[in-house]
Amino acid sequence: MGDLRLGPLLRYADGSSATVWVEADRPCTAEVRCADGSGGSARTFQVAGHHYALVGVDGLTPGTATPYEVLLDGARVWPVPDSPFPPSVIRTPTEDDTVRVAFGSCRWAAPAAGEDDPVGPDALDTLAARIAADPEGERPDVLLLLGDQVYADETSDATRRWLAARRDLADPPGDQVADYEEYTHLYYESWLDPEVRWLLSTVPSCMIFDDHDVIDDWNTSAAWLADMRATPWWRERLLSGLVSYWVYQHLGNLSPAELAGDPVYAAVLDAADGTDALRTFAADTDADPASARWSYRRDFGRVRLLMVDSRAARVLEEDRRSMLDPEEERWVREQVLDDRGAYDHLLIGTSLPWLLPHLVHDVEGWNAALCRGERGARWARLGEKVRRAADLEHWAAFPSSFEALGELVAEVGTGPDAPATVCVLSGDVHHAYVAEPSWPDRARERPSARIVQLTCSPVHNSVPLSIRLGFRFGWSAPARALGRAFARHGRLSRPSVRWRREGGPWFGNQLMTLTLSGRSALLRLEKAVPEGGERRAALRTVTESKLS
């Protein structure tokens, strides 16, 4: 009899169908059986000796919450015996339902039970505990994880001990993960956490990578990439990172229709072991980022979500540097403008914030100008060193892409078919804030939609004093004046978009939730705080505001 190694993860869900991802310990048939008689089954596929299935569930009734169980070769493996959690359910929306979207990024795995947690309560653990305590109460309809779901380059003490038992950590990459098997350990450590495991089994999730899913500052610059490719361990790390991301995260992002037409998925299903097919795909993606698309679109009734890859799709040559390659940029534009009247709210998920504190924005633009030679070769060499040391690689470090995204959101937010809100959702910077743009010099009609940058991180990570002080200062008037000095030195033109901070900065392990109903939008930020002993915690509302 097979056993459930990881999962189940409820990934896609619409009014009548869903997908559930599982990892088993051997080849088998995985079945999802729902209490209302609906369900589905799939044979596992193999990657590097591991066995996975993405089970399509059909015949669900819109507007219902249906408990389900998972069977492997006919034997029930989920829920686990004596589970302290309520049954996992698949909730199917109706077209007119309110949509609740929770989001955040940057999660270190929580320590094992009984161990101290130096960074405080985990916001996902705390969310799971709240839902489990009141299964009929409010819960997200979808959870967006905006990057750094695992940390390949910052491993825990437990993982370092595990790595040391399988290889010599004196050899590169040391206590970072080196191959696919080590990546699987990161996912076990993160997603076997009992609260998180149950949460992901009952709340649909959408995911996108950021740098730490592969390595800090991934694809910062062409020079960075050349240096990494000259490192003997890098190729295995990158291929394993991309293959494991495809298996554990990307596959579940796709709808049943997209899965049916995906040639990579078909090749993996047809192979006795899909490792070679996936490694070839990953190598092709590394050689030509335009050959694959990690970005995707999901529609939730009158809410449209675009999750945008702002890591692997970059163009890094200094003379044409861009956050997105031309094909990716064209695709994003098409998805935003497609049937604009069909949605009331547009959510653009990008792991990296578009609008930053003004000082940070100006420093990143200044650095980009130096690196492309605006002040000569000597300044360009210095600029590259500063770029890597200070992580200057957000949208502001790609000035043409920053302007293009601004023009796109202004365009979609203008006119009779404009949605009520356009929200750019991001993480990465280990604090939360709300920023609102404006276009005072826009020659055409100004946007009527409420457009905001909503940034929320971390879910569970450290927030050192330097970050708290640095970002508080970064939003200040003196910092803004300092930023203008950097802009003058870099000979930067003034951006067409202006923005102001509407809320924050807020620090801690936290989640934002958007409640979208008709053309109204309500934003809530909640922080995980200790409550009582034995690592108990609660989500405390920090701020709540009406966006539209």
C-alpha cells in the first residue's frame, strides 16, 4: 500500500472542478473522493525517483463546500488518522460570490514543535489555526504566495544537519542545497508543518517564485549571471531549482485546460521517469528565457489575477535591460486588456514591488544608469558591485519596465470599461505598506480606477533593525531629497508616475487580505502575535481600509 509523502495541496478550484496535488512514496493511483460523489483519479508520474500526481476533480456543484479524502491504490491516506483538524474541503464559488484573496511572501519553515521560534509566530500557521477553530467562518478563497516559498540559500539548522549527513559541507555550495533531492527536503520541511499542510489542503493556492527559491539576487545582471555560470555547482543548482519549482509549485498553478495543452506535462506523463524531459526544459529555459512562460492568469468571477514572473523572464544586457522579455511583456499586456469589461478588479502579482520608497527607487535608477555606462567605465564597475551588495534589482532597477508597467495600469484604469481597482501585489522587502500612484502630467484622461501598490512580507522571516530603520527613513522627506541628488548624478529623467505612501511601513510576520465584492474592495493587514504559551498565536488586525 502506498503512503502519502506530501500533500494534499488544493491548487485550482472553479465552479465545477478542482485539482489536488500529492506526492506518494511509490507508484500508485491517486484518487480524490468527495462527499457528494464527485471526484477523480490519476496515475502518479515519476521525477528523480519521486512519485507525484495532480488529480483533476470534476462534477462539483457551484456554491458548495465539499469534504474530500485522498486514497492511494484504494486505501485512504487523507485525512490522517486522529487528525486534530476539520475535514479538508473543496469550496466552489459562484459567479457573483465575494472573493477573498490573502497574500504574502518570504517564509522560512517553522521550527519543529517544542523548539523556540526566533522570528516569532508564523502567519500561515496562525491563519490555519484560526480557520480550523471556526471552519464555517471567514476564510480566503485563494492564497497567493508571492515568492521565497523555500530558501535554497538559507537553510535551517535541521536541514544543515541533514545535508551534512549526505555530503561534505566544506565543498561548494556548502550548506545551501545542491540538487533535486535536497530541494525535495526543503518542501518537506516547509509543507509537512501540520498547520500549513492542512491549510494548503483546504484553501486553493497560487504561487510564483522569487530569488531565494533558487538563490539570492537570482538574475540581478548579465555580469552576475556570467559569474554564476562559471561556478561549477551552479548549473545543477539552477536545473534542480527550476525542475522542483515546476513539480511542487508551477504545475498546480495551471487550469485543467492549460494542463491538457501543456507539452511538457504531456512528456512527463508519457515517460517512465520525467527527469530528463524536465531537465531539458529547464536547460532550454535558462538558455532562452522567452522559450517558457512561468506567468499565468486566473479569473475568480469578476476578479482577474495575473501572476507575473519577474525573475526568469528578464533581459539582462545593459543596453536593453528589461524586467520582462518582449514576448512576456506582450502577453501580460494582452491578458490585462483582454475583455476589460469582464472584471471589476485587476490583481497583478509580482514578487518584487513596483513602487518603492522614493530614496530606494532613485538609488536603483541611479545604479542602473551607472551600470549602463552613463558616468563611464569606472563608475559602471562600481555600480555593479553596489548593485549586488545592496540588492538593487526591483522594477526601479529596470527603468523602461517600470515606465511600461505604469503606463499599462494607467491605461487599463482609464475609460468606461475601467475596473474599480487595479492592485499590484508584491512582497520581498520584509515589511508591508500601501502606495498610491498618480499621473499629473498625463496628456490623456487620467485613471478613474483606484490603483495601489500593496506590499506584504514576510509571512515568517526575520525583520532586522536595519530593515526597520532603513525603510522608515526611505519614506521620509529627507530621504526623498537625498534620492533626488542620486537621480541628478545618474542624469535620470523624472518618472511619469508619482506616488505617495498611504499606509505603513508595518513590520512583523503578516498577511494582507483583499475582500472583493461587486465593485467594492476592502483591504485588511493582519500580524501574527503571540497569545498565551506553547507557541500559540493569533492574527491581529493592524489596519483595515476601503479601497473602493
